[in-house]
Amino acid sequence: MTLKPLAGHVMARRRLSKALANGQLPQVMLMTGPEGVGKQRLALWLAQLVLCEAPAEAPCGRCRACHLVLGLTHADLHWIVPIPRPKAGEPDKQMEEAAESIAELLEERRKAPLYSPPDGMSAHGMATARLVARRASLTPVEGRKKVFIIGEAERLVAQESSPEAANALLKLFEEPPADSYFVLTCADPGKLLPTIRSRAVPLRIGRLSTAEVREFLSKELEPAPAGAELTRLVARANGSIGTALSDSGEGSRNRKAAATWLEAVLSGAGPAAERALAQAPWSARGEFTDLLDAVAETLGDAARLASGVEGTESVPAALQVRAATGLLAAQALVSDAREAAQGNVNPQLLLAVLAGDLAEVL
Ligand SMILES: [Zn+2]
């Protein structure tokens, strides 16, 4: 399976290919724009253009490099996606584990190119930062350039990482090796670490036109939607193919439930927490872990806020006054609970214990 074709973004493509042809393509770029509009897909298109053996305004689509990029197997294309926290203790082992996790996720995207966003627990942690720095220091394998795409860059976590790893990444973005391009993508630049944001040249990616969304959905979805179903999907998309593909805004429902639950936990009101639980939108185990993901995501946003990153709209008021250390400790507890939730544990009981633990660290 190869990547689905890039839809739309005609002006952005033109600007990028012109900059590359003139030798003016920034080495560190930050693509921002609404979720699901194809930022990472555009970054992959750019990678294909950079690595193509006969590039013009667009990648040729026929050379070996183009085929390897479209199959996500080009050795000089490093698509870095958020991963669960590595389990290994030793830094080198963690880095290996991170490389394996990323490879597995890319294998999934190879099989199902219309992927959905990663779960709320996944991040770009210390091991990923070290992995990127390591790979950036190596010479290209196939061609003369290397391209790094760091998707969902707002998930670059500074707090949990060792200062060396974070600094290595910052130094890399400040003085990138001459043979490397870094393309970061992010829906909300306000959530990005300011130290990283200040080192990247921004490129704003807009929504697709209705015609572009309609054409993509009718050509690339199987079975192809038609008639009223197609019209409904296009309307819901609001210029974002990712939105059209996502399941009915389930994520935002979970975030709301997570916020209600966390506020009840923090208010110390046992009965309120129970009431919030009863209203939580879960019945099956998968839905329960989705809810835990939403809780972890909310705590992560609160920790970023506490570390001075703007973008508060998704953080409940009760969490906005907490310290980052407590919030990160709370996130780790949720992570443990999520692992326990995979086993044969009563979700209700697990949440009750978790509520007590969180109240202690927050
Ligand atoms: Zn080519």
C-alpha cells in the first residue's frame, strides 16, 4: 500500500517547491493548521520533493526515491510519530524501544494510510529526542539529504526528559546539519514549547475547499460514499479530511467527561466524583481506556500550561492552578491505571482508587 495522494494545498506546495528550487527552503519548519487538514501529508509531499531524483514543481512520482517515500520505506525519510512511554530503564535501550515503536506505528500507517490521531498517552519523549539527534548526526543513506517529519509536535515533552536530551533537540533545531530538513507539524502552536517554536519558520496550512474534500472522499474511501452520505461527510469535514474520517467527535466528548471527573476529584467531593462517573460515556473496556486517555491528555495540557505554554481553553479551571510536577505525577498514575485497565480489573474500582491517588499528588 502507498500513501494516499495529497489533496489541495496548492499555494503551499507552490511556495515550498519554489523555495526549494531557489535554495531557500528553511531547514526547520513548523506547519500549523487545523487538525486533519493534511499537514503531515503535505510534509511527506515535501520530503518526496526533496528526495526525488528529478524534482520539478512537484515530485516526479516515477523515480526510485519517489516510490520509496510513497511506500514509507525511504531510509532518509524519518517520520517521527508520538509513541507510548518506553518501558526500558536504560537510556540506550529506551531509544531502541522508541525506534521500534515508531517503526510499528508506521507499519500500521502503511497498511491503513487513512490513520486516526494517536492516543492521548503517546508523546515525543526523551528517547525520541535522543533518537532524532542520533539519526540527524548520521550521513544520508540513499541520497544527499535527510528529512525529519515530527508530527504533532505539541507532544514534545520537555518536563519528563533529561535536560541533555531536550537541549540536544534545541541545539539541533538551532544549528541543523547541512544535509537535514526538519518539518514539525502542530495544530495549535500555542501548545508548542516556546523554545521550539522560536527556532522554526512557520508555515500556515489552511482548510481544504469543499470541492477538494468531496473529490478526495469519493475517490479514496472504500466503499466510496455517494449522494446524501457524501454530502453529509463533506459538510461535517469543514475543510478537514481528518474530521470527515473521525468517528463523530468522540474525542471531544471524552475530554468533557474527563474534565468533569477531574474537577470532581479535585473538589474532594466523593459523591460528586461518583455522579460524574455515572455520566461518563463508557461501557466497554475500549471506551474506558479512551476515557483514561482523555484524563491523561487533560493533565498533560495542564502541565504544559503550568510550564508557561499558552492555550488554556481545554484545561479545567481547577487544574489551572496546580504545579507541573504534581500534574506530571498524576499523569504517570493515569498511565499505570491504563495499563492495569488492560487486565481483568473492574473499571469502577480502578477509577475509585485512581481518584484517591490523584487527589494526593495534585
Ligand atoms: Zn521522483
